[in-house]
Amino acid sequence: MSAAPPRPAVNFVLREVRIQDFRALRDFHIEVHESTTVLIGANNSGKTSLLDALASVFGGRPSNDDDLHVDAAAQRADSFQVDAKFEPGGAATQFDPDSRNLLAQAIRPPTPPAGREFFVLRTIGQHSAEGSALSITRSFLPAFASDRVGAAQIAVLPQRPQRQVLELIEYSYIDARRDIIAELRNRTSNWGRILASIGVDEQTKIQLEGQLSQLSQDIVSASSVLASLTEALERVKQAMAAGVDSVTVTPLPVKLDELLRSTDILVTAPASAPIPMRLQGAGGRSLSALMVFRAFVDIRLGLDRPVQPLAISGIEEPEAHLHPQAQRAVMRQLELIGGQKLVSTHSPYAAGMADLWSIRVLRRWGAEVKARRVTVLLTAEELTNVERFVRRRNGEILFARLVVVYEGHTEDAAIAEFAAHHWPAPPPEALGISFVNAEGAGGFKAIVPVLDNLGIPWRLLADGDPAGLNAINSIGSALGRQIVPSQDAIVLAGGHSFETMLVALGYQAEIETGIEAYFGTGALAGYKQRADGQPYAGGLGNRDYIGPGWQDRLLRDFLVAHKGTYGAAIAAAIIASGKGIPQPILDLFGLCDAILAVP
């Protein structure tokens, strides 16, 4: 018997969405990744509003007055509006024949620079005379605008979206409150909807139900308790006279549909007995719900429709109740779900697994919520650097309120110590500050433009040498604007590095105290004895720790030779001395304070 021919599938994807007056989203625009869009943002930044808005448009979610935006004056909007732009996916520039037949005049010709056909679907939810539920109307548009002013100028097309068009898009949503135990007995859950269409033919169903009935009778016959209970129930029949034909005990459901609703999940650990899912922890139950959701999406895509639809999945906080390794693993599992995925997360571990181009950071800018993505062009090496920094920091910087970037390992330890002193309560972590060692000035160009693109505020500490100055110029070129020292960055004066700056500012005694605290008494004297008279690298002459100024030279050379080790010890000695934080670092923190003061 030959296999059935493959079912045709739509070839388009969701590219852009504009949302107006839906909960937190007054005038919101986002570009959607063709595979997985990872949504990052603080609480109340609009992530759930976005997923619910799409559910209202494509997923059959009923909307009510609570979905309408409320402004600062407590005025509720009269309606919400969602415009969704679709384009052919991959390398295609035109829609597939099946979609073209249904969309007809709604398909618009390619527009530069994308060069792809597109169609735009507008959904409006507005007050209804029938109560708090909103009535939904849909239209096609001839163009797409990313803001409400431009969108208001677009007239709708005469062609109206038909049910067959909406069936080309299958939106499924699983929220953060998921629990497999709640789903097991819920007919409308993902689990219940899977079991509602179990795929058993009628003849087999009749045969299985006969076996269930016989097995139930066998259990009653074998149990003296159930047999006695049956006799007692027979007396109920007699007492009720003609009103009842029979009263029986059925320890098993005799209908297959009823039996399936009692389906359970058993988990067996090594060398252990199977344990029902209801006795598992919250993490296992949440993860099981996610895996059922994946199966649900696969089954929905496999339904017997003439055309396989575009699957869009909204997934809220997949990391819920999972340990870090499982959080990373579940992100890989989500990639296996067909179609497009929009995944919201608060987990730096999950975010660290995301493709850089898939990340969208949602932030409030005054009363508005905006979505930002990476647009800067990066070389392969720069992209590798960014991904390494993000993964090494577990994605923490993507959630930061402010990121401080500097060049080396010495700063890494020292600035953390100074920061804890400058921001004692609340500490830097509570303020949302992340500190990033770029591992050299060359790393600035890979990190800073990405932060800037994502709308994550940053400030920079750079050495005053040519490498540091060139790196700042490179950042400016990448961003298309000048990086202004004393506003965007602190550049160490006099060509100094962090280490030589400390010596030049007169912290010799504190440096010696820190060296002894970290390396032990006599470490500096031992270095002097070993290195005095030895040549510098690069033919720069010999070391002189005897002539005038030798103390400063000794400290500078020791610090350079032992970079990345003593930073915290020297910073602690400086703080303990009462001299205060070095002025360039204090200036850097001042730039940070100006950002932190903005709500």
C-alpha cells in the first residue's frame, strides 16, 4: 500500500505585530523571529500582554474590558487593535498556491527592501452591548505601519477575512500557571484536547469497552466487599420500586472516553517503584505540562485539514520550578516544537541559551513599552565574543537595569569592591547593576553596541592608551554616533591603565597593604630582588628599582606582572584607609547614579 501524499503546508510566517491599547501595550511594535522569539523584560513590561493579545487574535481567547488599556488618568480605552503582518518564510518571496487562493486580493506586492509579498490582518476588540465581553472584528489592510499615527491612516480592504483564512494560523498558548495534574482531568486543557481525539476506530472501541465491562464484573465477583455492596445496592432498587431498573457497582469506567479521562502519568526513578505524577514536585509537573504542550502542537499540526497551518506557540516562563541545567535543557526542547515560538522568560540560564538575533528586550520608556532587538552588524569573532560573555554571565546582563563595562580582570575584582562600598543599601545587585569584564578594549565593540541596540543602559571605563581610545571610536562607528567621554564613558587620563592610575593618584601605601594581604609579607621585596636589572620585554631597557622614583616603578611593574589577582585586596585597603574611592571610579559611579535615578 503506497503512502499518502504529503499534505500541503502554508509557507508564510508572522513578521511584525503592532498592538494598540491592549493592557500595558498602548502603542507597541515588535518584529518576530522566524523560529523562536525570546521575550525578556521586568515584571509588568508587557510580555504576558503580548502573548494574551495574540491568543485573542488567533487562539480563540475571549476578551473583556480588563484587556483594554488604562492610562495614567484611569481612563479605559474604548477598544484595542492588533495588526499582524505575514510574509513568506525562508527564501520564498511569494505565498504558496493554497494560501494565495484563500487570501486573494489581501496579498500585497513586494515592497523594497524586503522584496516579499505580504498581507496584514487587523483585529479590533471593542465594547459590546451584550456585556463585558468585547466583540471582535477583523479586516485586511493594504499596508503595515509600526505606530498608531501611521496605522490610523490606513484604510481597510474590501475583502473580509473568512474562517478558512483564520484556519491557516494555529495559535497555542501555555501560561506560567501550568500544572500537569490540573490538565489531566480538564477536558479543555492541552491534555484533554489530545485525549478527546484518541484515534481508536469504532470497531476496536466496541471491543475494548466489552472487555472493560467484563473486567469490571470480574473485579466485583472476586471482591467479597464489592459483592456485599452490590447486594446492598440491589435493596436500593427494591426500595425505589419501579423507578429504577438496576443499581450496580462498576470499579472501572465501561466507556473508553471515561477511562481515558482517568489516564495518569507514572515516573520511575532508578531502583524505585513507579510514582504517580500527582506526587511529583512542581518542577516535574511543570516540565510534563510543557512536553504535553509540545505533543499537542504536533498533533494539531497533523489534523486532517486540507492545508497544514502555520503553528504559532506562546510559551510563558518555561523555566518555572526547574533547576538551572533543566532550564537550559528545556530551551533546547522548545526548539523542537514546530512553527514559530514566542517564549517569555525571567531566567538568565534560559536567556543565555537563546540565539542573539532572537532576543527581544521589552522595557518601559515612560508610559510606553518598547521592544528592542540587536541590529548592529557583527563579525563572526565579535558574535562569538558576545555569546561567550552572555553565556558566561548566564544571560544576567540581558536583564540588567544598567551594565558597567571595563577592560580587565583587575577592574573586575576592584570595581565590585568599590561598588559595594558606594551602594551599600541596597547593594548593586538589588539595583540591577551588572559588571562585565570585556577582556581587553577589543571586546568593547562586541558588547556595547549589543547592549545599546537592546535598550540596556551601559557605562564604560576605558584605559587612556591608544587601544582604549580606538575601541571607543569603534563603538561610535558601530552605533552611528559619537561616544562622549564624561557622559557615556570614563577614559583614564594620561594614557594610564587601571593599575598605573592607582599609583599616579597616590595610593602607594594602600597598594603595598593590599599586596601583602594577598601575596603575603615580603612579596614586594622578593619581586624587587628578583627583577631589578632585568630587561623589559620589547627592548625597552632594564628595570631599575634603585634610582630616583624606583618605588613607583616597582609598584607599577609588580601590578602589571600580577594582573587579575590582587584587585579586591587593594580596593579593600583603599576603602579601609579612608581616602575614598579613586576619582575616576567615583566619576564612573556618578554616571551610573544618573541612570539609576530615572524611574
